[in-house]
Amino acid sequence: MSNEYRAKVFKSGNSMALRLPKGVGLSEGDDVTLVTHGDGSCTFWRHSNAAAVLDSLYGAFSPGFMADGRGDIEQDERDWSVGPTRGAAA
């Protein structure tokens, strides 16, 4: 089971900063990778551990995952003459 910590966001200069408890295990000067998700949640890990995180995600799939391919996926034709109307790039 994971530990749960509370953190405090505060303003530092013109940026927002996140004060993390010592129990999280980070040290001053550690580089972290932060990923924000569409539901408002965030995931972060030590930058030096990025490859290990990806490896662990790869190993999470069952051996038969995608054994039959993606299957037939019906999609409507797209109109590429217009730009994006929503999403992060909009």
C-alpha cells in the first residue's frame, strides 16, 4: 500500500511551487518528471528513474496483450483542412 502525503502549493516569485514532505524521499536538487492528467491529477518521479518507470509500465501488460492486433476500428473521415477545435494544442 502506498503512503499518502499532503502538500502545500505556494507562490515563489512568478511561479507556483509545491512544498513536499520529507517523507516523499526527494532530496534538494533532485530533478523530477511531472505529468499532468486530464482529470486534474499529477504523477511525478525522479528524472533518473524515468526509464525504470517506463519499464515497469511495459511489464504491466499481460503476455497476450495485443496478440490479435487492434482489431477493426471504425473511424469517420477527418477534415484535415481545419485546425484543432479542442484539446491541449488548441
